[in-house]
Amino acid sequence: MISNGKYRHTYTSTASDITPLYRLTPNAMLMYFQDSFARLMTIHNVAAFDIVKQRRMWVITEIQMDIQPTVTFWSEDFTVELWVSELTSLRIYCDFRIVRKDDEHLIASGTSQWNILNLDTKRLETTDFLADKLVVVPELMTGSHKKIRFPKTQSFDMLMEHRVTLLDLDFNFHVSNRSYVSIALLTMPEEVLASQSLSTLTVHWLRETYLDETLTCRMSRTDDGCYLHTLTDAEGAVVCELQSRWQPQPEAPDVSEVLNRDL
């Protein structure tokens, strides 16, 4: 449904979408946001399967997301609302919010950057052909669309290698953008995962990687309490970088509250 240029779609959470503390997982939030983006582009006839006929491809290159400690149970409905907030010659910015359907409590919000890639030249194309198709709603969920620069660190607190498997790939046969996030967050200390919840996530996707390649993820903690996660390929080139911030975990609901829900 589109209203005033904003698209809304409601989903029902599944068991795999929920953490043990009854929050939507980062993977789930990214998945449903991207699915809503694809649905919006389908309405305007510029979805991936439309523009591939012109040898073009959608590429998500950045996302900034603020996450609230909002409880989300299994089988609960939530709504993704998104809109194109800025259209430049080379970039499409799409802002979004995810809310519980029953009370509109905010689950997450943020902004994302997309580009159009030419499949033959592997170069970015202009967005001119989108200008008369997409409605721009200049409402920003972040202070600006300026790229966040990550601090440079001289050392790392954890190093992990990951060999790409079939489970990491998407339908383009390269590592899914969500897989990079899941791999990177595996470097978080166990004591943080046990007592804190993710509050902000910023991701820069830089290069493609493929089956059987080895990714090296280095995690460093900054002086202001953020965690930096840098993934490199076998040649040492950075393929993805993340910045995560965590906050003390609110008390989890009693399991009886989940079991006694009206379905």
C-alpha cells in the first residue's frame, strides 16, 4: 500500500526471526526491509527483474539503522514503512521505519543507499531513468545522508576466518549482504551478547565475494564503546565494514507471556 509516497507492508514474524530475548534479529530486519524495497520497486516497474532486461542491477551499498528494545513475539505482525527520501544523479536514498502493527511502537528506523550497476561494464549508472517513476518524500530518519566515516584502528581484539558456503550466497551467486552482517557479528564477545542488545548498526558494502573464498573478520573496540568489524578477502581488500553499538538488555518477558498469547 502506498500513501503520500510512502509504502507500507505488514509481515508476520517467524520463529527464526526472533532472538531468545524476543527481539527481531538484525538479519530479519534487513531481510524484511529489503523485501519491502523490492515490492515498492515492483510497483514502479523498476524491480530487479525489470531492469535486468536493460543489463542493470540494484546494489545496496550502505545502511544506518537505530534499533529499539521493542519486544516482538513469534507470529506477531509488524509493518515496514519506507520511502525514497533523496534521488541524486548516482544514488537512491531510501529511509524506513519498522513498527509493531498493534500499537505502532518503533522497532527500528534508518536510511539506506542504493545504486544502479551496469552488468556489462560493472560501473555505476545514472538514476535518470528513475526520475519520472519514483516519488521523493524528503523526510529523513537520520540527521543527514552524509556517509559515516569509521575511525581507523591500529589493532584488533578478535580475528576470525570464514570460508564462504552455499548458505552465504544469494540468487546472484555472491555473498548476500545479510550474510556479511551475520558473519561480522559472530566476532562479538559472548559476555556482550549475553547481557546487551544491539542499538545501532551501520554497514558499508564495498565488494562482492563468492563461493569458497575466505573472509577474514577483525573486530576492534573504540574508545567511545563502539565495535568495528572489518571483513577482508584473501588479497586483503576490504569487502564490508560495520560499526555496531550495544546497550544494556532490558529484562526479558517471562516465557508464560509468550505461551499464553492469543493467536
